[in-house]
Amino acid sequence: MNNENSNEEEDELVIKWFNKEVGDGENTILVYPNLQIFRQIYTNYFKDQLVIEGDKEEEQEENSEGEKYNKKNDDSKYNNKQSKSKRRIILVAPFYETTVSVKHHLQAFGVENTQRFVDDGSLVLVDAYQSFFPDINGLKKLIDSLSERARKEGRAGVTAIVDMGPFFMFGGDGSAKQLINYEASLAPKTQDGNVKGISCYHRRNYDTLTKADKEEISQGKRKKLFEVKERNSSNTRSSA
Amino acid sequence: LKDNKDNNDSSNNDNKSAARLLVVDDDPDIVQILQIGLQRNRFLVDAFTNPEQALQSFKSNASGYSLVILDIRMPELSGIQLARKVKEANPNVKIILMTAFEIRGNEFSKVFPSTAVDGFVQKPIGLSDLNKKVMSLIGYPKERISNDQD
């Protein structure tokens, strides 16, 4: 098996985990080996969820006809828009790159006109640090509001992909305690919840936690854990 | 760029007045650009993408470094944590923290005054501006030569 195939299989495993293993109302843990792979994860998931075939056809039509997306109003296009309104809301809260960089990477890896997803409320980008500090519950409040909006708009739900890097910024035992307390406040499963919560840990941060810390943040392994493997280096570049 | 420091230039440089700098950023592209840009200004530059390895290198020759440039947001050992350890090893070394993010007071309220940082720069920064910043902290080459002779 060549490197490209094994990397593609790993990508598919991650998407499968997001779609099949993580249910609505669940809070889970994902460990990623480096920033490049974190970027691949959110990009692949975003494309899987939001860039549907209809979009691609529409973009081609837009290009050929020079028409703008929001000016289309025939019945078939209207129906297509209806289905789009059921899209999940995807929240990405990066820590080791800026929100501008996330948009740049989405665009660079095939998501045309990323801004329109921001404009229609399907993509929400916030800096993880600014979401947790100074108000540790800031991100939870944001996710609650997105959850409510998703229900009101009849959307499929919310997926929150959040880098937990801010908790490792200052070091020391206090930070681990703060992280454990935060993770303890996220139930492994909420009945009737419409949010898939993915707490994402850079491998080099995760490995600084003791076995007991890891046990606590996973609430005795009641939270699902996915450890993404390091890729073969033929088409990925390690930041480490 | 490898995790290990790039010694291509620095170890061969026999200019005793050249200041030795340590650059640490987890983004290999940024490290490489800064390293080349600073070397052009005749600094001796040890560059790392892995903060733990950077710390080991620094500790092995702590008094040899004049200034360190650290990215703030790095996994395993952030620039803030690394700055503290570097200062412990050599209290005289100058430290510049670097970030691509908006610098806000609350992010650093936990850092000061426990960590003495000499400057901040916001990425992207022009190499000319960075060189000026470095020289403003450690002195211009002529000043450094004169200080060495004193």
C-alpha cells in the first residue's frame, strides 16, 4: 500500500468517526499529531458536510453565467437552497493558527468562496483562546447559542471542533486542573442534544498530561477518544 | 527544516562580534524565513521548531546567547513557558515574544511581572523591522564591537 492510499484511508476513518461514532449530544476527545493534520481533519469534515454536489454544480453555473448565488430564484434552485438550510453549523476554534488561516486553508484545499458559508451561518470561526479567556464558559455560551439557532433554523445540528491548546499555554499543575474541571463540565452524552462536541488536543500537549489527568478528562473513558495517527510524510509535512 | 538546529551558517562564522540568537517557532516556514533574514544581518542564528530541543540547546550554551525570539503559541512548551526557563538559565538574555494573534492585555496579565519579556512582535513582521527590533535590544554591530573591546 502506498503512502497516499494509507493517508486517504486514515482521512476516511476520521470522517467516519465524526459521522458514525460521534452522535448528537456527545462530547468527545480527538488527539491530532500536528497542525497540518488538524487542518486536514477540519477541511475534510467541512467538505464532507457542507460542500455538497449541488454546490459544485451551482458554482460551475455561476462561473459560466456570471450570476450571483443569491440572485437565483427558479424552483429547482429554491429546492436546493431548502436542503442547504438543513446544513449543520460547524464551529472551528483553532489555537495554533488564526481564524483567517483556517479560511485560507479551506479555500486552498478546495472549498470555493469560504466566506459564503460564514455569511449563511454554516461556518463559525473563533479563536480558542479568546473563547476560553477571560470567561472560561465563553465558548459554552457560544455553543449554546449556536445550538438554539440550529433548532430555530431547522438545521441538522452543530459540530464544535475546539482546540484545547489554551489550557496548556501557561503550564503548571493549575492549568491541568483548570482543563480537568472544564472537561468535567462537559457531559459525555446529553439526551436530545444537537451538538457534537470535539475537544481537540495536539499530541504534544496531550502527552504532557498524566495518566490520571487523561482518565479524568475522559471521565473514566466514558467520553469517546480518537487518536489520529501521524501520516506518512509523502504528502504531509510535520510541524513538529 | 529539521527539529534540530540548523548550523549551516552559525558554527562556521568566526566573527566574534556577531551576536548569537535563538529563534523558536513551530511553523517551519516561519523559522526558516526568520533564520535567513537574521543571518543576512550577520547574526548567528540557531533555529528550532521544537521548543524542548531549543531549550536543551540554549541550556548547553546559555551565556552564549544574546537574544531569543519565541512564538507564543506552541504545543508542549509555549513561548511563555519557554521564556521563563530561558530566563532562569540566563537572566541577561533578551526575549522577544512573537504572535500572529492580536496582542491583548488579558493574554499576558498572567505572564507579567513573573516573566521579564523585552519586546513583542506581531506576525507577519517584515525582516527589516525585526532586525531593527533586535538591534534596538542588543545594540548595533559597532556598539557590540566597542562593548567587547571595553
